[in-house]
Amino acid sequence: TLWAEVTVMLLSPFWGALSDRIGSRLVNVAGFLIVSFAFVLTPHAPSLPVLTLFRCIFASGAASLGTTISSLLSDTVLRVDKGKGSALAGVASSLGAVFAALVLLRIPSIVVRAAVPRVPDPMVPVQCTYYTAALVALAGGACGWAFLLRR
């Protein structure tokens, strides 16, 4: 949405400066936590303005993740392998899109088929999808906490 993009543009400089101050590892993990929180909130939005707010919260986390990519690469990849590191980041991003298409987008139909005799609330399959995405984001944050270089 427009407001989510505005949020990214406004908060990216903040996240970048904070990354320089406290380290990209903490900013990266914070981004995953914010994204996860937004995924949990989103299917419960009672109105379009609240949904827009939840999307802006998501965008704040996404801005955090976007600003830490280059600093994480420079912290973890040897100078002679910067191109390979950038390529690996691109592959990881593409794998995330494939995961979304092959797994996340199929969750609603899986939930509907598994429900006996029927899904009690039409939002349940959507909620399951968002909760799964939240768990994936939490796993990303946990991996960042465990494996990224400490400052």
C-alpha cells in the first residue's frame, strides 16, 4: 500500500542509523520480530484503517531488514567475495518468494480440506497462513540472533 511504502521510506534512515549505532544484528532481529508481530495482527484488523496501520507496522520491520542487508554482507563476507555474497542474498530472497508461492498460499486450501466437517469461521484459513508466516519470521529472527556476528 502507499502508506506502507511511505513508512519504509521514512524509517529506513532511522534503521540505518540505529544499525550503525547498535549493530546490524540487533536491528535485523528487531525487524524480524516486528514483521512477525504484524503477521499476527493483520488477520484481526476490524477495518481498513486498522489494516493500514498493521501494514505500516509490517513495513517498519521490512525497512529494518532491508537496511541491514548490505551491512550484514560487509560484516560477514570477505572483500573478495562481495559479489558472491550479494548473489547469495538475491537467491535467499527468491527462495522466500518461492516459499510464499508454494507453501504459504496453499495453507488456506489445506485448512479447508482438513476441517471436519467445515471451517467454523472463514477467517481461520487466512489466520493460519498469517500465523505460519509469523513463525517463519520468528525463526529468521532466532537464526539472526544465534548466527549473526555480535558487535
